[in-house]
Amino acid sequence: MGEIFVLVEHRQGVLRDISCEMLWKANELCTGLSHTLTAVLLGGKDEPFVNEIAERADKVLVVEDDRLEAFNADLYKGILSSLIQEHKPFITLMPQSPWGMDLAPSLSVKTGFPLATDCVDILVEDGKPKAVRQIYNGKIFSKVALRDADCYLMTVRASAFPPDAVEGRAGEVVKLDVPADLPEPRREFVKFEDAGAGAVDITQADLLVSVGRGVGEADNIEPLKELAEKMGGLLSCSRPVVDKHWLPKYHQVGTSGKSVKPKVYLAFGISGAFQHVAGITGAGTVIAVNKDKKAPIFRVANYGIVDDMFNVVEALKEQLS
Amino acid sequence: MNIVVCVKRVPMTQEVDLEIDASGKDVKADMLAYVLNEWDNYAVEEAIQLKEKTGGTVVAVTIGSEDDEEVLRRCLAMGADKAVRVDPGDRPMDGLVKSRILAEVVKGMEYDLVLTGVQSDDVNDGMVGVLLAEQLDAPHAAVVTGIDPQDGGAGVKVELEGGMDELSRVNLPAVLSIQTGINEPRYVSIMGIRKAAKKELNVVPLADLGIDEDALTPMTTVEEYFFPPETEGAEILEGDAASVAEQILKIIKEKGVSI
Ligand SMILES: Cc1cc2nc3c(=O)[nH]c(=O)nc-3n(C[C@H](O)[C@H](O)[C@H](O)COP(=O)(O)OP(=O)(O)OC[C@H]3O[C@@H](n4cnc5c(N)ncnc54)[C@H](O)[C@@H]3O)c2cc1C
Ligand SMILES: Nc1ncnc2c1ncn2[C@@H]1O[C@H](COP(=O)(O)O)[C@@H](O)[C@H]1O
């Protein structure tokens, strides 16, 4: 019987959602293949979420050490590659998160096993895993095969799978010793820093008027600000608007910004990249205005308007005055 | 600091109806306009700012066709000293193959830093930078939003989720993948590009790098491209702007938001 590995991600004593999402998918794969599900936890001493993981796996391999409390690619790679060599898991799932992106490619070179990144689905055909990926800003999907190997590595996109637990697993927790030959890390953790706080809190708003790169230039932000005020909502934005310094960081919605849960989210000139959309899964109703009828935002919005955003902004302002 | 920066030319896909070609494994490219990958634009700017602070040279490298030289000229106009294009011919390349080629190019240079983008806008692999680091046996950091050179190493800011940053210290030489927003990329004029035409741009045929065929075998192959599966999708509001605005306000009120 084969095995599937899930490398769980955690930070500051908290299990991250992506871990549960990977475990959900791994459970589905294991059920189809009659494989066992092994979660791998590399962390500090007595991480508080071990049970949360055990409920979702057949086995939890735990390697604990102060040096592993914060993520470190050199150390994680060292430990994981020897676990993979020993267990030969059919697939090892890792997150397509900043940490996963730092780890998975180096693990692939180190072990020689093929890697497919940023998978939104994983299929098994004729006993081989296939990755389903989104490319060209989500306008095209691709199905990708991996070179024949004993083990396959895949990273999983956030929010691609539900984080739900599945009944009936009560994994055994197995503590392993830290390998004696751990390498000297070439990168050292210093500290975390919170860059997200600011003058307004978009996470509490009932109504968000959100602007994307489609706004074109800094001067065009003003009419949207006025609209947000007229509507009694708050102004939020996508990442490029922050990157270009058109608005401060605390307005940003998405994986590297804030997750928001307004009753209504109005998206103007936002294409709908997954890193953005992952921040609005909690929104009640999404209304998107975009010139491009094929923009992926229309796949997640409840209502869509295919038009120049400024036509709609002006018309809304007129109706409100 | 001597810095190598890896860049790629990518198609612009906003407001474009992409079509899948006859092979079923690629998009029809003839109608597309191309630009320097957004993440790479920030990487080049970062390399040049570091050079302006610390001295040294910046070399821009791409693996691509003659058409892709356009992005190298842009890098030269931004302030890179030299550019290299490796011509891969028409062999299939995935992230692994590209990283092997880049590693061979970089090994022949003196470098303190190699910068890549976090990901390419078209294929979204997000892997070439870290694969390259491992081939060079160099330390690395992905999704970098700040670099602060210190003796023998560099302070590095990595962006995590939810507005959280991670500060760390990395030994040099290192490979860093650069995230958007790390700086404000400078404007490049047509004049600037013309002026930079005098700078050195070397073309290296892949064969000259002497990489064995085995190492140039992709670890992944595309089986098919397809359009996103149908979802319910948005209900499209029709009518002129005034009528659309009216409908929007009605929906907002129905959802219990008072305006
Ligand atoms: C690690 C990582 C983290 C990230 N985190 C985030 C994040 O937290 N939040 C985030 O938003 N992004 C994030 N991104 C970036 C994300 O991948 C996209 O690049 C970004 O969301 C695109 O923003 P956009 O939709 O505003 O711009 P674009 O994708 O450029 O879209 C602009 C849209 O505007 C439309 N448009 C243009 N002009 C008009 C007009 N006049 N009227 C109407 N429509 C118009 C276009 O058709 C297009 O659809 C992250 C990326 C990475 C790699
Ligand atoms: N053909 C290429 N030539 C040079 N650099 C590349 C090439 N493809 C990708 N890269 C670099 O690798 C980064 C990540 O790309 P990817 O792994 O393809 O998403 C890009 O931002 C570039 O810096």
C-alpha cells in the first residue's frame, strides 16, 4: 500500500488553512488509491495543533526542534528529503505559499523527483499523477504530466480545496528524532513584522468599493474615493494599486493583503487573480465591473457589468446625488 | 555588488480573447503583444539600485528567441551593463530545463546576487529562481520585498500572507526571487532604448554551453490546454450606464447595506 505525504504549514503556533486544504485533497486521493495519508509536521516543541492534524491523517510524523519553529528551507529540505527517500510516498503535497515556493523547487533538485507547482487539482490517470494548473491569468487551464518517477512532488494553490475535516481518521502521532546530520542553515530567521495595519480597517466594512489596475493612474483614484464616501463604504484595492503607491498597503485585499467579508464587494477594473479572489471568499455579494468580458473575476462574481469602469462610477455618483 | 538578473518576455493577456492552437498545447501567439514580465521589471530595477549604491555590474540574461531581445534592450536602457541571450532553439523547456541553462550561464560569471522574478505572468510556475539556487548550491529566498546588503551577507525581507513580513539574513552569493512593489521601476523612453543599443548583447547558442541532453529533459510536459470549465458565473447586468447603476444600487440595498 502506498502513501501520500502532506507537509503541513504553520506559523506562530497556528495551523494554516492551506494545510487543511491539502489534507482534504490528500484524503480524496488516498481513498481513490487505497493509500495511507501521512502528515509531516516540522516544528518547534509541542506545537498546539497536532490533534487538528491527526484528525485528518492516518499518521503524523513529527520532527520537533527549536531550530524548526520558524520555516527554514535548508533544514526543511534536509529532513524532508531523507523522509521521502525512506518512505517513498507516491505524492508529496506542499503549499504554493511563500514558504512552499521557497522549499519545493529545492527539494525537487535535491531528491531528483519531478515537481508541478500551483496545482488547482490533481488527477490520477493510469497510476500517474496529473496536475491541473491555471495559466495566462486564469484564462486557460492546462493538464500537465510529470516525468516517470518513484515519487512526485506537487504544490497546491490556496483555496483550491475545502479545508473540511473528513470523518473517521484518528492518526497516530509518531515523533521522530532530528537527523544528526542537519546542515548548517545558510539563511537565518530574524523576526516577523506586521506591515498590514493602518488608518482604516477594511475587514470590518459592510460595503467595499475596490479598485484594480484598470483604474489606470493615480489621479483616477479620486472619483472612486468619492464614490465610496457617497455610498458610506470603504475604499479597498488590488495589489498593483499598492505596488504603484496609489493607495497605502492597508487598503489591499488578497492573500498578501487582507481577507474581507463585506455584505457587498464592488470590484472596479480588477481581473480576478486567485491571490486577489482568495481575499473575498467571505464576501456576501460580489459585483464586478470590467471591460474584458473574459476576465476571470466574472467567474466568481454574482453580478457583472462589461463596461468602462468610469462610465459606471459616474452613473452611480449621479444617482446618489 | 555583481548582480545577474534573469528576465523573460511574456504576452499581455488582459482584454484579449486567447485561442488555443491546433496542437491543443499552446495558445495562438500571432495576435499577442509582449512585455517584460512584471516581476522581472522590479528585479531589474532592484539590481540597478543595488549597483548604484554599492558599485559592481548588472548582467541581464534571458533564454529565448531573437524577438525576446526586446526585453534585454529594455534592461540595458534601465541601466544594466550587459545582456546575454541563450538561444534554446525550439526544444521544449519547463522550469527545470530553464534553471539548468541559467545555472550554466551564471556559473561562468562572478556574482554576489542572482535576482529572478517570483513568477512569470504567463505560466505561473514560480519555480525557476529557487531551482536555479539549488543548481548553483547557493542559499535563496523567495518572494523578496527588501534587500539590505551587509558585510558578507544581506538582510532580506520576505513577504508572507496577510500583511506579514519575515526578516532574515542570508549568506552571499544568493539567489533571490523578487516580488512586485519592492521599488518603483524607472521609466524607459524610446530614446533610452536607442542609446542602449551600443551596449553589449551576447547571443549564446545552447550547444555552446555543453549541457548534456539528460539534463535538458523536462520534468513536466503539457498534455492539453483547455478553457476554464463552465461555472454559473456572474449574472450580467445589461443596459446603459444609468440603468446599470440603478440595478447596482438596488442590489446593494437588497443585501442590507444602507447607502
Ligand atoms: C505571492 C503573491 C501574492 C499576491 N498577493 C496579492 C494580493 O494580496 N492581492 C492582489 O490583489 N493581488 C495579489 N497578487 C497579484 C496578483 O497575482 C495579480 O497580479 C493582481 O491581483 C492583479 O491586479 P488587478 O486585477 O488590479 O490587475 P490586472 O490583472 O492588470 O487587471 C486589470 C483589469 O482591469 C480591466 N480594465 C482595464 N481598464 C479598465 C476600465 N477602464 N474599465 C474597466 N475595466 C478595466 C482589465 O480588463 C483587467 O481585467 C499576488 C501575487 C503573488 C505572486
Ligand atoms: N526564459 C527565461 N529566461 C530567463 N529567465 C527566466 C525565463 N523564464 C523564467 N525566468 C525567470 O524565472 C522567474 C520565475 O519564472 P517561473 O518559474 O517561470 O514562474 C521569472 O520571473 C524570471 O526571472
